Amino acid sequence: MDSNDSKDSLTAEAILPLVGGPANVVSVAHCMTRLRLGLRDRGLVREEALRALPAVLGVVADDETYQIVLGPGTVARVTPAFEALLAAEPPGTAAELAAKGAYLRASQRQRNATPGKILLRRIANIFVPLIPALIGCGVIAGLNGLLVNLGWLPGVTPALAAIASGFMVLIPVFVGYNTAKEFGGTPVLGGAIAAIIVYAGVAKVTVFGMTPAPGQGGALGALAAALLGTYVERWIRGRLPDALDVLVTPTVTVLLTGLVTLYGLMYAAGELSAAIGTGANWLLDNTGVLAGLILGGLFLPLVMLGLHQALIPIHTTLIEQQGYTVLLPILAMAGAGQVGAALAVYVRLRHDTSLRTTIKSALPAGLLGVGEPLIYGVSLPLGRPFVTACAGGAAGGAFVGFFSMLGDKVGSTAIGPSGWALFPLLSGNQGPALAVGIYAGGLFTGYAVGFAATYVHLQPGTLHPSEQG
């Protein structure tokens, strides 16, 4: 076992007793930065001790899961180590916990979650697993574009283009697979139905005098088609004897849903996708400053609530259409405002050693776009700095939006990273160099306004909540 494996295992071992032990854990999952746990009784969590662990950057609780912020990379390594500890329980324990977890999650959703929040989280669950591939392919696409513009390595750039584009072309298939999995269908049937959308042969199909184009409708069409397929599958399966199920259910599901997809969903989703692209461009071209102000200013509350992931389908649609999403660089300005606010707190509250230590440990992650540690460890507990951080994000968003009104768009070829980590993914209609310059200007605007607004409004005598009373 190498040092990283040992460190991750020790982290998992430290976390488990602090969340109530194996008997209190009913589900385990993770996203880009957070270990998401379903817990039987949150009263058993020793939150202060959990926050004190060196690897823990913060904790977040929503209606469904208790989320421990570990940061990108770390969470992907700690999660399997945590799952391995649970798997070491006596036989029968895992099954019992899974059954209890399903019941408790259903009860929690019924009591505490609104239909809108549930839908947004389920949509996010479809797209979040795609983020690592989107990042990798996006970075490769950006590198390839740079090499092409410079005229370097002409023998290599076609290979890079193929590597970067393969996943992007097949995104609908993965979306279909994940949609069926999330909504209780057979994942591979969801993928098979969504594959119709990207199949080149659809160009030979005439539908009411029109011919669909391969890929028309994209990820949104795949989501709709797989969702329909899931309901068709479940309806058929509930009406057939077991002897016929294995043959009839998948055949009828793919056939019926495939026909609806070809003769309707591809066109409807194509129009919706086009409207999203047109709307985003119109918004930034005509109201760029105002749109940037609003989007940059409101994004931190969305992150705080965990609802920012619901924007992933829109980003994905824009990337499919234009090669980049023009919304992400503006939304990333919220993180800049957060960093500026944290720096002001650090300077202003010189005698609050505990808070300054928290800021020093969380600031590097904040600069790279992981904002939860600063949100939950600094600005939100203090109250006013959270508002002034939003002001910084609004200013940075308005800066980027202003250049969009001038015709200089800034976009990201992938989703996931933010802050400085977004630089390798930047692109735009005037080339990557100008996009980098505008984005950097937005970041420094967000830093400056977030710092100034926080410094002016924060009183030097303010104490960190952990030191009050």
C-alpha cells in the first residue's frame, strides 16, 4: 500500500465512527468534492470532531444526505476505502442497512423534499458522473485547438481531435444509460434507446417529409427518450408473466420508444436545445452586464443549497452546440467573490487565530474553484461576508458579461472546474488568448470587489461563531 492509499484509508477510518459507525450508514456515494452519506440518525454525528479532521474541508446537510467535503481527487479515493470498511461488517448487515436506507430515504423525501428539489437532484445524478470525462476531453480539446492555431504538430492534432471528440459525440448514450438507472429502468436499455439519436443512419429516415440529423436533440433528447423508455419498460413488465418478460419487455421497450424518439422527441428536443443556445447568446449579447450581475451574484446561494448541479444539462447542451458553455465562466465569478471576501476576513480579523487558520487551509481550494470550505467554514457562519462575497461574484460576472456585449464571448469547453482550474478549458469566438484575458480580468474584479465590500462592512471585533459565548 502506498502512502496515498494509507492516508485515504486512515481518513475513512477516522470518519466512520464520527458519523455514528457502520450501523448508522445506509448509503454511500460521492460527487466531485463531497462524500455523500445517508444516515439513520444524524444526532449520532460528532460534527465538531468531524470538521477537525485534517482531510475534511467542511460538512453540508440537505434533506437527503449528509455531505462531507473532502475536495476533488481525495473524495474519489476515500469513498472506496469507506465502502470497504462497511463491507467488512458481518453478513446480512449490508442488506439490512440497504433496506432500512431505502425506507428512510423515501420517508425523508416525503416529509422534507419538494417535488422540484427532488427532480433537480435526480437530473444532477444523471449528469454528475459524466463530469470527469467532460473535463478530460475538454482539456484535450483545448490543447488540440491551441496546437491547430499555432500550426504545431499537424500529424498529432487529428489524433487529439478524435480522442477529445469520441466521448462528446456519445454523450447522449451515457445520459440515456444514467437516466434509466436513476429512474428505475434497465440502464443498458436506456443507453440503447439514446443511441438512436447519435446513429448516423437516422439521416436516411424520412419523418413527415423531414429528415432528422444524427445527434439532433443531444443530451436533452436522450434524457427524454430514456425516461420514456423507463416508464414503458416498467408498464410492460408489470403486465407480463416471467416467462415472456426476458424476450418481450426489452423488445417492445426499444421498439416503441425508438419510434417515438425518431418521430417526435428528436425534433422537440432539437428545438429546445436550439432555444437554449439562442437564448443564452441573446441574453449575453443584449443584457450581458445585467445577466452577468445576476448570474454571478446568485450562484453562491445555489452552491450552498447544492442546486448548482441542476445547471449541468444546460452547460452540456451549449457544449454540444457551440463547443463551449458561455455560462460557466460567468458563474465561476462567484468563487472569485468568495476568495476576495475570505481574504478581507483574514486581514480584518487579525486576532481570530482559529478563523485565520481555517482560511489558510481552505483558500487554496477556493482559488481552484472548490468553494464549499470557504462558504461553510468562513463566510456563511459570519453572515455578512456571504452577502459581500455574492457582491464580488456579481461584479466579476458583470465584467465578463460586458465583453460579451462587445462580441467577445468567453466559454468553457467542459464543466466541473472553476477558479484558476478553469484556465486550461477556456475558449471563445475570438480565440483562447482573449478568452483567458477576459476571464482573468473577471476573476480579479471579483477578488477586488469581494475584498473591498467585506473589508468595509466587517467589524474588527467580530468573532468566529466557534469562539462566541
